[in-house]
Amino acid sequence: MPEDFLVARNPEPGSTLPWLVRVPLPGRPVVLKVKDTWPRTAKVYCHRAEWPADAEVVERVPTRSCSARGAAIDLVLDRGREFRSQFVFTNARGREMIFWQSARTAKQARPNVQTPTARASGLASFEVLVDVHERYPWKFSGEQVTTRRAPLTAGDYAVERDGRVVAAVERKSLQDLVMTMTAGKLRYVLADLAALPHAALVVEDRYSAIFSLDRVRPAVVADGVAEAQARFPAVPIIFAETRPLAQQWTYRFFGACLTEQADAVGAQARLDALVEAPALPKREATTAEIRAWAIAQGFPISARGGRLPNEVREAYASRDVG
């Protein structure tokens, strides 16, 4: 059973982080200076600290569970409300940053990120085909790609290898996704995408935005997304939050698909260059197998073991040849 979760006053005078929390991570409790005693309306900024010997504890709560998962610590307290939260460790501007968040504050926060400029999968550059019917298309500004308009049979964006489309992405706003779904067209869009080696449908919004819809029942849309994903598991439906993040995800996806295709071709070439192994010699039957066959055929031999008569072996060999 984890130790209790403690909140104390920070004894440092004039600190902008007036509280201390002792997070009961099994084996190595973590102490942090924090700006508030709980992430109620926004994420709470944290900083590493030490627990003072004479700490003035203002709150002590039993803990249901506390565990590290990757770059985060999940904390569940044993109380009726404000019981589930998470401490997230990240890096910004070259230094470590720690934020304390709850499900509510994570939902309210808007992404404030700069997309990376590193090349996708190490590729120098590649060409993205943009469907001729796409209005206001992505420009992939700042990415190592060129674009070209072309008629596409599936998706709004695609990449080719040796003149064949190897990956495509269908772009949707949330409103467009809802219209396509309610009109019964979504399954046909996904069926076309599923025929390609790699494909995805990218939505320029959060999944949580579904539950803020007012002109259609949110449950209908959520069920439609789930059913579409179950029917076409090879075509992931990605909620990328914003247009720039949707574009960034697509760029990385295309780079990974092109790299995977190149690796597959290279692997096949290396496989074809290997010397084919000869056929395996026929395995000799074991004494136990011959004995079981002989007993089934009614030969008067012992089932417990012993030497098999030559006529039994000869009969089995003749049977095998026949």
C-alpha cells in the first residue's frame, strides 16, 4: 500500500511556489515545490525540492495508487473528489519542466507547441501529391517536401514510389467528418483508403470536441468513429487537434511509409540473394511411432517396450511406401 500524499507549506520566503507536495512513488518518494495544492483550473507548475525536517503539513490524504509510467507519475488518492492526477516531466527551451495536471485541466489546455524541423525518417526530401479537388490544401510550409496537384483515387494527399501510390491521407475537419458520417459516405472513403499499402484519416480537431457538438448527438458520432475503426483497422483515425499538427503528423507518416517501403524492397533483395536451402531429408520414424502403428494394426507385440520384430518394421516400411 503506498504511503500518504502530503501537502505542506514551502518554508522558502518569497517563493512563487508556496507549497510542497510529497508524491509517494514506491521506493523513492518525490518532493516538489508547486504553485497550488491541486490542479483545479489549470496545470500547476512544479519544481524539484527537498522535504524539510520541520515541514508544516496542511493536508494528508491516503493513496490508492502511485506509479511511474514513462515520463509521468500517475497519482490516485483515496477520496471522493479531486482524486486522480498526473505529474508530467517534459523539456522546454533546453531545461526540464514539470507540470501537475488533472483530467479537467488537460482537457482545457490548448496545445502550445512548436513543430520540429528535423527531417521525417531522415529523408532528404520527397514529393507529396495533392488531390486536384482539395480546396485550401496544406502547403507543408517548412517541411522538406514539394507538392504537386494530381487526381487521386483515395485520400487528399499521397506519396508514390516507382509510380505507385504507397500511402495516402484523407483530411477532415470535425464538421466534415460528421457530414461524411451522417451521409453514409465514411465507409466508402475508408474502403478506398484500405486498398492502399498505408493510409490514414486525419481530423483537424480533438476527439473531445465530439462531445461539444450541438447539432448532432455526440454519442452517434463517437459510435460512428468506433465502428469505422473496427471495420477498417488498417486505416487509423487520428485526431490531431489543430491544422498544423495534422499537417505535421501527415508529413511524418508519409516519411515513415516511404522509408518502410524502401526497407521492404531492400530486405526482399537481400532475401533473394540468399542461397536456397536444400529440402529436408525425410525423417525416420521412431520406434514409438512404429509400435503405436503396429498395435493399431493388430500385431501381437507389447505396448510397454522391447525390441520390435523385423517383420513389423518391414510391414511399416511397406505401408509407408504404399
